[in-house]
Amino acid sequence: MEKCTFYDIGSKKANAYIIYENKRVIAFLDIHPAAVGHTLVIPKNHYEKLSDIPSTTAQSLMTAIHTVVRHYRTKGIQNFNVLHASGRDAQQSVPHCHFHIVPRKRNDGLNLWYRSVKQKPQNFKRTEKKLRFR
């Protein structure tokens, strides 16, 4: 494994502004925030993509995200985006699985959402057939 700052944070070899942690997951402030309170939630062990993570760790990640956003509500943060990119082609910037919690305010000027792509109805049927569980 190449040097990974997120792994170093998870294993306490690097400092971070830690908000929450349990035995599998750690949440800390992003040092390049999109908004005040922008938080990253990562597995402590090194996994590059969401699809690489064992189910128990994935469950711990979602539980941690849920715990953090519920806590943030008690601090006055009522709205947020939860974002994730898995793989370079999906714009993953750090090769360690991570989720962003970005606090939002009315008229904050952030646009963190995508524009939808128009598709013909027959494309949906083809895509469903290709992707559905059998």
C-alpha cells in the first residue's frame, strides 16, 4: 500500500480534528472544507473503494454517518449532503474509501448535485435488465 494519509489518521499516526470514532470508523473535519463543519467519515482500515469493504465495516460507516448527522442537528445543523465517490472515474480524490458530510444553509451558494441525463424509456428497460439481481 502506498502512503495513505487517511489510513494514517485512522491508525492515529497522523493528527486530525476528530469528531467521532468507534472501533472500525473515524470521522474528522476536512482540512479543505466546502462548508464549515465539512466532515469525512472513513474506515480505519485501508479500503480503496466502497465495494472493497466488508459488510460489517460498511454497516459501521453508515451507523457513524447517521450518528454524526444526528449529533450535528443538536448543534444547529439541520441540513447536509452526504457524498461519496468510489474510483478515480467517479472523481474519488483520495484512494481510501470516505464519505463527506457537508453542512448546508439556505442560499449558501454551494451546488453539490448533478444534472440528470435525458434517456429514452427503452434505455431504462435495458439498464434494468442488465443490473437487476436475479
